[in-house]
Amino acid sequence: MRNPLETGRSAEVGELDQVASHDDVARVVDEMLTDLRQHPDEWENPTLEHFLDALSASLSALPRLYANQGESLPEQPSWKLLAEVLVMASGYE
């Protein structure tokens, strides 16, 4: 069992820079599911309830995240951004 003061991690998936289509996002989700099944005690948000809560928080944090990088949030999100947010939500505290 994990130390209660430790936080979990995000899903470990392949390269997100190469995500450019819905098929790529589906691959990322499959990789997330495989990682969750193999390491359920390591994820920060391993339940649907925790994951959806973190997904909402991740989406809300996007403007600040982009601003901290000196960029603005794109008007039209990309498949890559969707994949990044899904992975971010798996480990968002």
C-alpha cells in the first residue's frame, strides 16, 4: 500500500507529440487503460469519480498552464491537446 502522504502518478503512455488523429487518441486511451490495469495502486486518480473530477480541474487549469508558458489557449483544441488532458487528469492532484 502506498504511503498516505505520497501522491500517485499520471498514466505512462507513448509519445504524445505524435498525436494527430482520433485514432491516436484512441491508442492513448488504450495505453492508459493498460497502465491502469497493470498499476492500479500507482495512479493518482484510479477511479472514474476521481478521474472525472481531475479531468474537470485539468480543463479548468488549461488557460493558466498555457499562460505560464507564455502562450494562449488555442481557440480550436487539437487531438494532441485532448490526449494531453486525458493523461494529465490521471495524475492531477
